[in-house]
Amino acid sequence: MQNKSRVVSGVNLVEVESNKQLESIISSVRRGLSQIQKSLPCWLFYDTVGSELFEKICQLPEYHITRTEKQILEAKAAEIIQGSSQDLSLVEFGSGNSDKTRLLIDAILEKQATLHYIPIDISSEFLLQSSIQLLTEYNQLSVTAMAAEYQAAMPILVEQSISPTLILFLGSNISNFDSGEASIFLQQVGKYMSPSDRLLVGVDLVKETSIIEAAYNDSSKVTEAFNKNLLIRLNREIGANFVVNQFDHWAPFIESESRIEMRLISRVDQSVFIRDTGESYNLSEDEYIHTENSYKYTITHFNEISQAAGFEIEQQWQDEKGWFSIVMLRPQLKQES
């Protein structure tokens, strides 16, 4: 895979080729809309507009996830960093605007003079602007920003030759994977980690259904705009002709699966044409496109997934209500044969 690298306002920006992303969009749409249960992958949310909408979601009163995780980091950042090695580097999957990350950056820079930060996000322009803003705030920081999907970023990270490293996967982004996918993702990350590296994961925990559903069905309808922006993106980038106001947003909690399901429900019988593939897809009234899962864990279940992926829980921190957990994972020591 070829990548582009350029320096913009002090940020070393590494981008996966845009045509590869376009191919991924087309193949994902063709595969997802051809299924009996139509679906689209959640990474399609994150163009520049989608990334900005998600940051607005994170500020909503109903969206407990960001607020609760930030409260834990405000109280425990120094403790989280306390056991880390000197000359630590910081890598973050799904960095967004790096708001919560600043708490960890501050704690690290209390221990060491400089810090190399590698944020990874799918939206190149949003990632670049967030990284430039960080450099204006921290003189001791160097930033290599990677605009890529997680799997594409991992082998590029090896080329950076950074260790020891604290890898962040905050915001309960792990919740977008089912148990098997989460274990595979953690296993893939673990392949690129040394024994001195650590992985810090934010995990949204099981709680009352009304609290969970409110976080994804907010009264100001920002999440609805976020969900529907996916259709607007497909109209723009691959010539789809989705009529956005012919879809409703709804995100129910499916208790048997312990997950939120983000849905776009067709209000009418309709046909959608994709210019770049020349294909059409029919939707019946009340049929929905499944756009995202967000699983809710117990610590026991998350521990089982982590162990299956080759990690041990080194330490974990929770808020007082037990709504959210931040978990420090270390690679399991390999037994000598």
C-alpha cells in the first residue's frame, strides 16, 4: 500500500491514497446494500462534516460516554501515567479532536521533556486541523498524524520504530466491534507491541436501557444529523441518489445482544441508484439500513475478550456510578518452550 507524507504547519501528515479509500467505499456499499439486512460500515460517518458532528455529540447532555470518561481521566491521569517508562510515545486510534488526550499529554509532560504523539483518524482534514491546534498549545510536542483506517495504520506504525509506547483507544470505540471482532482487533494491535508497551482502552459498561438509548437518540437531533450525513457523503462521493428526508433515525438498545443498533429507516418504498457502480437497491417502507453497533460490556466480559487476544488487565479505573471503565492492558508474557 502506497502512502503520501507531507509536512503541514509542523505536522507530519501521513495519508493512505484517496483512491484506495474510494475503492473501499464502493466495495463496502455494494456488499452492505446487497444483503438481506442492509448495512453500511460506521467508518463512513467520518468525513469532515461527520467528524465535526461527532464532536458536537460528545458535548450533548445525553451523551454520558465522553463526559464520564473525561471525569475519570481528570481524576486519574497522573496515576495512569505513573507506571509508564521514560521517553514514552503516545499513539491514539480514533483521535478525533484529541480533547481528552490533552489530560494524558499533560501528565506525560510532567514526567518527560518532550513527547511524540501519533493520532490516527479516518478524516484527513479534521485530523490535520486538530493536530495543528495541538502544536499551538504544546511546545514540547511533535505530531505525526496518520489519516487511515486502523488496520492500514498498524504496519505504518512499525516503520516509526517507537517504543515504549502508550496506545490509546478511548471513547468506547471498541464498542463498535462485536466480541469476535474486538478480540481480533486487540490481537492485531498486540502483534505490533513490545513487552514495555501498554494499551489503554475506554469501555462503556452495561447500565439502564433508558440511559443508553438517550445517548444515541438525543433531543436536539445531532445524532440523527450524524447518521444521515453518511447518506449525504455517499451522494457526494460515489454519485448515490439517497433522498435524506425519506429516512428516519432510530437507535434502539437490543438487550439480547447488549448493543445499540444505529438505524436509518426508510419512510417509503424507494429505489436508490449508485452512479459509480451503475447499480440500484430497493428499500421497502420501514426497512432499515444498519449503520453502527455500540456494544455495552461488563468488566468480566471485556477481560475475557482481552485474555483471548493475548492481553492481561494491568489496572482499571471506573467512575462512581460504574457507567464507564478505562482499562490498562499489557501484553501477556510468552511462555518459553
